Amino acid sequence: MIAKPTQKYIIFALILVAVLFPLISQNNYFIHILTLSYIWMIAVYGLNIVAGYTGYLSFSHAGFFAIGAYAQGLLTVKAGIAFWIAFALALIITTSLGFLVGLISLRTKEHFFAIYTLCVGYVIYLLIDKWDSLTEGVRGLMGIPNPGNIGPLSFTSATAKYYLILAFLLLTILVNYRIVNSLIGRTFIAIRNSEQLALSLGISTTRNKLLAFVLSAFFAGLAGALYAGFIRFLGPEIGSITITFDLLIYLIVGGIGTLSGPIVGTLLIVLLSQNLQFLEEYRMLIFGPILVLLILFSPRGLVGFISDWKLKIREGKSVSTERPAKIEKGA
């Protein structure tokens, strides 16, 4: 993992730029793209907990994102529940389903776990796509309300939504930071490094893996509920496996198992995608080789690459300072 001071500097610098951005740029299009990026970052942080820190790759992540989004949409549009009450219920629904899926899926290991979660994600997508009477199917769910007012604060403008979702992102980063630097986080990492060794140390791997999976589902549901309130239209494609692969690419490029990786990877890929819109049909021909090269030469992503580079520099300096002392001693 990248050194803690470096991670803090990266995260702090990105947060400072994010807070000041609407004050610098009045372009609503860029504000929209960045707001959407923050939603994806929240989802990627959830994926990072289960894949980056426990080593279990879940392909049902987009499914839980869609559950959070559709729970928010259906509760507000069809049940007529106020936005923030529906928001809390959407998180409870997503987390509860994550708990039930995790109870079964975590009985499997390695590629069997990945295959099972892939099937779960596809079942969720099919339910959304085919259950027309509830989800409106391919027609999509429209008319989702804006986030409700909190006291004097209104969230109807693009800038207000930007800061609201940024606040949730900052809270997500803080929670992830506390988890990773706690006993629970070290337990997750122990399971990732060697599950058998963790068992021999008396760690309940099943309980901790389930906790990681539930936390992952919670953040996916949080991102989905925010997405519903931001876009205000939902279609079945948000639960497709393509979304999971996109989130996984963001995580791998930024740095899997790092705190700043979800921010770096999501920002980089989203901004590149926006600048390569004229190559929409062929963009994977560009991203594909880049991703392969990154996995081969820097499996810990860009953040891991920076960490390794700084470590080599420090080691080089320490070696250069030790050599004169050895020569003097020999003389």
C-alpha cells in the first residue's frame, strides 16, 4: 500500500480542487460530469473493500447499485415517500439483500465466488428488465424527485447537487480510512494475504468476509440512491455487468487496495472517456491495451506505481548515504 503521508497528500489535494472547482468554473457540463464521477467513486470504494482488502472479486456490484437506485426511485415515484426517508429505506434494503446474498455466496471461494456473484448480478438485471409492472422495464423509471431540502438548503441546482454528492463522497472516504486503519481493516488484509493463516490465528474469516461484502453492498446502494436523485431517470442498463466492469477498471487503473486509487482511477478514465467521445465505438481498443499493460507492469495501479517509484528513490538515497560510511570504516 502507498505510504500514508503520500496518500493523505493526494487525497487532500484532490478534495481541495473538488471544493474549489465550482467557484473556478461555471460550466454546468463539467460540473455534471464531475458530480457523476463522485457517484462512481462511492461505488468503487465499496468494490475496493471486498475486492481490494479481502481479495474477493464480486461481479454483483452493479446489481446492488441498481437495487439502491431503483429502491430510491420506486419509493419516491410509486409509493410517494419523501426523498430522505426513501433514501434511508433504500440503503436498508440494499444492505439487507447484500447480507442475504453474502451468506450464500461466501460459502464459495475464489473463482466460484466470482461466478456466483456474476449470476446474482445478472438475475438482478433480468428482474429489473422484465418486471415491467414494477420497474417499467425498458421504458425506464421517470420523474424521480430532486433531493429534498435540508433546512434552508435546497438541492435543485447543479452546483447544490455537486456539493451534496461531494459531501457524501468525503464521508465515504473518511469511513473507508477509518476501516482500513482499524483492526477490522487489518483483518481484511490478513484474509487477502492468506486466508488459511488468518484462520490459524483465530480470525473468523467467514464473519469478516460477510462484513466486507455487506459494507460493499451498502456503498453500492448509497451510490445508486444518489444516482437516482441526480439523474432522475433509471433504465435496466445500470444493473448490467458492463457497469461492474467499468467500476472494476476504475479500481484497477487507480490502484486496487489503496485509499486514493478509486479517486485517481475514476477521474482519469471518466475524463479520458469524455475527451474520446468521437471514438465511442472504438474506445475499448484504446483502454484494453492500456489496461493489459498496467496489469502486467503495475498490478497495483497508478497509485501503487507512484508508491513503488518513491520507495526506490528512498532506497537509492539510503544506499548512497551508507556507502561513504562503509568506505571510511574500511580505510
